[in-house]
Amino acid sequence: MSVTYIPLEVRQHVARRAQYRCEYCHTQEAIVGMPLEIEHIMPQSAGGSSDEANLCLACPRCNRYKGAQTHAMDPETAHSVALFHPRQQQWEAHFAWQPDGLYIIGLTPTGRATIAALQMNNPVVVRSRQVWVEAGWHPPWNS
């Protein structure tokens, strides 16, 4: 896999636009204690560009699980659907927080498939969210 150079000013713009949180799971950069990553929504291996319209901010966990995927299985309908596209879709149309803030709920086939593919409710992150909730840092209700 080749790594494309993305200029610092583009990286900074993508981070500011995302309000320094993962555009998939909404984890805040300040909580994870490490810089979030620039992610190609349409992977370069599938012809995606490094234009800002194809870049988003992702936590390392979401970025690793997404990889080169563009589609995944909706666990409710068993149909393959496109993953959530942060530049073209609104988070709130596809996801919501469970009232306790520990789990992300998929509201649509795209939301459910993205949660499953990116393992957005895996046990490790749910345990982390519990600590973040207790500290008053999570969830980002203004999502």
C-alpha cells in the first residue's frame, strides 16, 4: 500500500472541519490522547483521490477496521450497502447514541452496516466510553 503525501494545511483543515473528532464514531481526539488520522473515504486502491472532498478524520480504530471497504452487510437485512460517507451524509440521519452513551445505534441500513464493519461498539471501546461517560467527557450529545 502506498501512502500519499497530504499537506499539513489540508490535514489541519480536515481536522478543524471534523471538530477534532472521528467522523465515524465521534470519538474526540483529546480523549484518545493521540492525533486522529486522515482517512480516504473512497480508498485510493478503489480510485479515490486525496482531494479534501474524499478525506475525513478517523480514529485509528475506525480507520483500521474500515481499511479499503466501501460496502458492508447490514446485519438486519443481510444486504450489502454502502458505508457511511461523512462528506455526503449527515451522521444524525444514520446513527444515534444509546441513552447511556455507551453504544452507537444504527438507524438505517448504512448506519448498521457501518457500525458492524468498523466494529464501532466493540467491547474495548465500550469499556473506554464507560470511563469517558463517568468523567463527563462523553457522549458528544451535540453530534
